[in-house]
Amino acid sequence: MNTIVRPLTRRLASILAALAVFLVPWHGSAEAVRLSEPRVEVPAKERGGVRFSLAAFPYAFSNPWALAFLPDGRALVTEREGRLLLLDGSSSVPVAGPPKVAAAGQGGLLDIALHPRFAENRLVYLSFAEPGAGGASTAVYRARLEERPGAAPALVEGRVIWRAAKKTGSDVHFGSRLAFDAAGYLFVTTGERGDGKRARDPADGQGKVVRLRDDGSVPADNPFAGGSGDAPAVWSLGHRNAQGLAINPADGLPWLTEHGPRGGDEVNVVLRGADYGWDLTTYGVAYSGAKVGVGATAPGVTDPILHWTPSIAPSGLAFYAGGAFPYWNGNLLAGSLAGRKLVRLVLDGRRVASEELLLDGDIGRIRDVRVGPDGFVYLLSDGPAGKLWRLQPQP
Ligand SMILES: [Ca+2]
């Protein structure tokens, strides 16, 4: 083979390999996920350029909030009232030792994230509404998941590694989502507890994105590291109530979704020290219809890359990466509560190139969105009879 033909052959081989991803039906990796077999409840439909169905798992949840897969294919699910469940095949076992939570209104046990080196250190992170003098505030608990033969799984050596200092009696707007970036920093979203002014005060940990080391200590390069109160942990401010957070593998940055008031739900790319405006700016209006702050934009405020007006009430958020839906790679998948939607956003850098609905009322309110190790999309539906769902390609 001469020197011209060889690169051409190689290129042809790589093109064929890339095409094969689209041509060979994907069945997932059966050994990658160790859950009960789900049953198809929403038959195949074609949306987002893909034909898929929705299958429900036979677990029963009460107000499930968040899902995390363990490296061995089992999964942990939080329930807002304070339970943590370990799913292993057909069993769903409570894990002992979660923190005591203020379970009322929007408060309770919220998000879960595993340490990036969980396989070595077994560390689990939980965000929650922490009760205390004056009411409750958003906090983060870290513990080690211990499993001993003959004993129930348990969180041990647990401690609160971060909390917003000021506790108040409101039961709304705690956030909260957790995500580790590639450098190992932990990002935490917190809501403003129903008081917009708190989002504007850098010394108040509510209404913020917070950035921590894995032990809860504050990195010296945080933008308000020299400030008072909660300021050293604060990474960005002016957030109303962010309940979706994911690290974009393309730019390494945290992206979030947050609830607006009436209209003005937002997608934001989280930048160091940036002000996202609440409650000085919003594309929405107050529930009464009254204007909030100065309007949509103001000098020094970072504009959202997208806003939903009317509101969809955005919840769990995930960047798609996997073999089951190669056409969706790099897309942002956003769940919605009141809107009962799963939205697919096709991105072009920090711009939304297109937006479409993958689900629209099919399974009710969606609380969490995760991509499984098998490439399927896993969803938690909200409410007292919440379910775990698998969105799977259908030939
Ligand atoms: Ca904003």
C-alpha cells in the first residue's frame, strides 16, 4: 500500500467505525447496571431524532429527589422526608445514618453526589435542609458508605462540611444540587429562602453557588475568599433557586437551571464571581404580576443563556454522553416539575442552538435526570408515588 492510500484507508475505517455507532442497535450493557428489570409503560415514540420508550422500575418511592449510580451498577436514591435508599437488583434497602433534616415544604433531604474517587474512599455527599436555631438553612453532609456482611448499609463518620449560617423559618427555596468538576471541586447550589435580598449579599450563603474542596474547606482562589460570613465559600451570586446543576464536559464549567418567579426560569453558565441578577433582574414578574427589580437586565449582571417564559419549573439537569443515544451527545437534558417536561437543548458553545421536548406530560413532574453507566437516561418522577424511569432506545 503506498503512502497516499494508507491514510485514506485509515480515514475510511474511522468513518465506518463512527457510522457503526448509529447503525448497530444499542442494548446497553446488562452487567453495568444492577437494578430490577423495568417494564415499558410509555410505548415507543419518535422525538429528538430518536425512537425511544419509557420503562418504569418496580420500586416505590415517597417524594424521591435525587439518584446516583455506584461504580458497581447499584444506585442510591434520596427521598425528601429524609430516607436514603440503596437499590440492588429487586431490593430497595434504607441506608442508616443520613442527617436529620427539616422535612417541610420544599425542605428535606435533597441532592446526592459521590466523591470522584468513590471506588477508593466510599464518600457520599448529601445536600439538605438543616434544622437549627431560627429554622433551617441549606447544608452539605459528607459520610462514608459502609457495607458489612449481615448488616444494613450505613453512612458512618458523617459530618456537616458546609452550611449557610443564617437559619430562617421559611420552608421554600433551599436549592439544592451538588456536582464535582474535573479538578475535584464541589459546587453546591442554594436557594434564597424566599427572600430575594439574600441572593444579593455575598456574605449570605443562600441564593448562591458555593465552591468547596472535597472536605468542605474553602479554596483560596474563591472570588470572595477574604470576605465575611459565608462569603469565602461563595462562587457566584444572584440566584433565586437553582435545582439543576451539571458539569459540561465540553467546557468543564458548571451549568445550572433555576426557578424564576412567574416566568424567567433560567439556564446559566456559572462563572467565577459573576452576579446572576436576582432579585435586581429577571425575565419574569412577581406572582402578583408586579415588576421585580429593574427588569430583565442591568449593568454588571450576567444574562442567562436561555430563559423559559412561561415557566417550566426546571429540576434535574444532565449533559448527555453515552452510546445509547449517540445523536444526543453533548446535549443538555433538563427536567421540569410543573411543566412535566424533559427538554433537550442542542448547544453551540454557550448558545442554545435548538430546543425541543422529549417528554411533555408523559410521566408527570420530573424531579431528577441522570445518565446511567449504560448510556440510558434515568428519570425520577416527583411526588408521594414517585418512580424511577428508564428512557431507552426502541428499534
Ligand atoms: Ca438571572
